[in-house]
Amino acid sequence: MLAELQRGRGRLGPPTVYRALEFLLAHKLIHKIETSSAYIVCCDIDHSHQSQFMIREDRGATEEIRNDEIVERLRRLGEDRGFAVERQVIEARGLCSASRRAQR
């Protein structure tokens, strides 16, 4: 990412990139994939941003899904235990069906 920015703007240091990432995260335009410290573009900027992610280990692809039922269920589970869920990080990692078949 830094190399792409430098082509258009000249020499940039990592702090510039980190500030840009912070801005994009704050405005909910990207999501951080916690398990790999990667970032992806938000596929739907109009939702509440309690997303879940399916990460394909075999292809390096990440799909943002949103399931409000999961969000609500975790919130209720927390409340039942006297806990206020402030942030949810749900990342499922696995293989696609074609890769699983190839492994057999």
C-alpha cells in the first residue's frame, strides 16, 4: 500500500499510512481483519458495522458478511452475564469446497 501511495505523492513514511488507515477505520470505510492485521474495504457503508468475516485460507480471500442475529445474540449473551458487549470481532477461517475436495 505504501508503494502505491508513493507513486502518486512521492516519498511517504509509515506514519502517513497509519493515519490514513485510522481515518478510514474511524469513518467505517474499511475493516481491520484482526487475525492477520490486514484491512479490507467495507462492502456496505450503510449498515451498523457489526460485521463478521469468512476468511479463505486457501485463496487469501475475505468476505464480509453481516448477520444482525449473531450481533444481537452475542449482545444478549453478554447482558445475561452482566457484561456489556462494546465490540465484536468474528472471523471464521477455513477452506473453500474446491480446496477441501483437492485435499482428499
